[in-house]
Amino acid sequence: MVINNLYKIINDTELNIDFEFLSEYLKIESLDLRCPRYWENQNIHKNWVRVFGEECKNNKVIFFGAGAQFIVSKTKILKNSKEFYANIIKMLEYANDPMEGYDLERFHKYIFN
């Protein structure tokens, strides 16, 4: 549960975390174009390019926390430029629940690591 994960972090006197998922469910998904579930992520390769500016390897496996619940250090946030984040906002601002948001949920670990 997210609350339990938060308590663990709050009570950690040696806290030195750059990025950590808080999500109860951690998932692994293949971005292989031949993957039977690829239809669910048909735009993920395009959105990878939009965020990172490079092609996503077809055999890439994504590790992510469901629900986009995580903590990240200021250092990791500042490693990307303001323009990098502005680009992400531009991708999302056209709707209340844009489909690109589901892809970005899968990218958090890669954005901040």
C-alpha cells in the first residue's frame, strides 16, 4: 500500500533516495512490436521519441509503478531542462485525460534516471 511505503521512507533516518516507486503494483511490459499486447501501447514508440528525442529499441522492456506514484530528488528533477518538461506538458495539455499520460506513467523511471 502506498501509505506503508511512505511510512518506510519517512522513518528512514539514512534517507538517500534519488528515485523510488511508491506504487503498490510494479509492472514490467515489453515494447516489442511483436508483443501480443502491443495494440494497447500502439503509440508508445512515437511518444518515446517525443519525450527522449530518440527511437525506442524494439526489444525494450519497461519497468514502472502503476498509478505513477513515486518520489524523486531535486537533483534528478534538475538533470532535465525546463524545455524538456515544457515539451511533456505540451504533449498532455490538449485533454483532461490524454492517452499520452499512460505512456508517460511508463517513462518516469527513465525520465529521472
